[in-house]
Amino acid sequence: MLRGPFLDRNWMGQNADYNSADIIMLGLPFDGTVSYRPGSRFAPEQIRLASWGLEEYSPIFDRHLEDVNFHDAGDLEFPLGNTYKSLEVIEKNVEDIYADGKRVFGIGGEHLVTLPEIKAVSKFCKNLAIVHFDAHTDLREEYLGEEMSHSAVIRHASKIVGAQNIKQIGIRSGMKEEFEFMKEHNTLCHKYSDLDVLKDKKIFVTVDLDVLDPSVMPGTGTPESGGLQFNELMGWFKYLKDFDIIGADVVELAPDYDASGVSTAVATKVIRELLMVM
């Protein structure tokens, strides 16, 4: 009989028991609607491996991953080429998580994976709001005739939670009509206190990693200059720690576009710090 020890392919610091965990980490390796550079489907696996290069302690939040009590359930498997079936798989699994009294932490994958998460969570949380970190508005009704697109995810989500319950941070790219939508519904945040209207809400935090400047995060499908630095993002996380966060995801790392591995390391640390806030 082999004695090991063997390498662990799960996220470091996880609780190996699903039943006793509070948060369920769910890999969502889907990038079927990417409009520029594909490859984010490889992110969950690479992020897990990179997590072992981090410490389990966060000096930013003075917390340890053991304090978070999360279980890494692994990656969902999707039928290649079938967007609608893939989204259905996500929605059903996230429903199961909330039916069990737990919260989801999704690791994408492209940003469209957030939509079925929101659909599922909204069935259990009736006072739901979204805090959206991104370089892009993601407020199109469709892209090239396709309604289900990563560039339309927040617009579709707004139909579930209401545009008044969405706040967006870091946005610097989109169509004129999308910027007009943000102005009309006052979704764009410029300072921390802009989030205060959501204090009594159940918050789902979605982080598209291209919110970070390409100098920090080149390994993403649609890099956009003029973004946040890492410590600026952490400032927003620190402010959010006093909110009622009932779910989160981190999406759009495309690891193969940064051969140095730095983008994957950055993504992994973003995930660790966001876990500390939950």
C-alpha cells in the first residue's frame, strides 16, 4: 500500500468536509462566449495549484483561511459548445449550495458564469444586490446577436435584482449606451461611500480581474489600460468587510497569456483576500 504523502490539488487551507463548511468554492471552467482572447476555462485549475504559493494568513485582514471555513468542491464539468446547458449546470449546483444553508465562491471562467449564480442566489435571498468590479460595463443587451454573452452579464443580472441594486467599480470601457445606462441608474462608484446605499442588502461580489491594470494583470481575455492597482482593490475590499456578503466570484483570469505566472499569483491572492471578507 502506498504511503504518500501526495500533492493536494484543492485550494490550500480548505475544510475537506462539505457538510461542516460555511462557504463552497466552485470551479467554473467555462469560456464559451469570450469575444476576444479565450482561455479563462483553464484558470480554476491553475489557481488551485498557485494557491500553495501563498500563506494561509492575511496580514491585510488579520485572518487565517481556517477562520473562513470554506470547502473546495472542485470544478464543474460542462458540455463543450453548449452555453445554455453549461449555465443550467451552474445554476442547479449553486441552488444546491444555498439549499444546504451555505454560500458560494465561484472561480471562473468567463464573466457569464456570474449570471446563473445570481439566478440561483436570488431564489434564496430576496434583498439581493451586486457589487461589480470590472474594466468593462458588461451592460449590453446582446453581442453580435447573441443574448448570452459575457459582455451582457450585468445587464441581464439587473433584470433580476434591479438596476438600483447594482454598484460598479473600475469601469473604463463600454459603449456610449452602456455609460448612459450607468448614469441613468447611478451604478458607477467613485468613492467608498457610494456603496452605503447597499448596507441593508444581501451582497454578491463579482470581480472581473481585468478591473486591475494590465501592468498588474496582463493574463486576462480583454486587458484594458487605466485600471486599479492591487492595493486600490484591497481598499474596496476593506470597506466591503462590514457588508452582508452572501456570495462572490472571481473571473476572467486567462493564465496562458502571462507565461511568468504573475497574473495567476495575483488572481490567487485576490481570491484569498475576498474570502477573508466573507
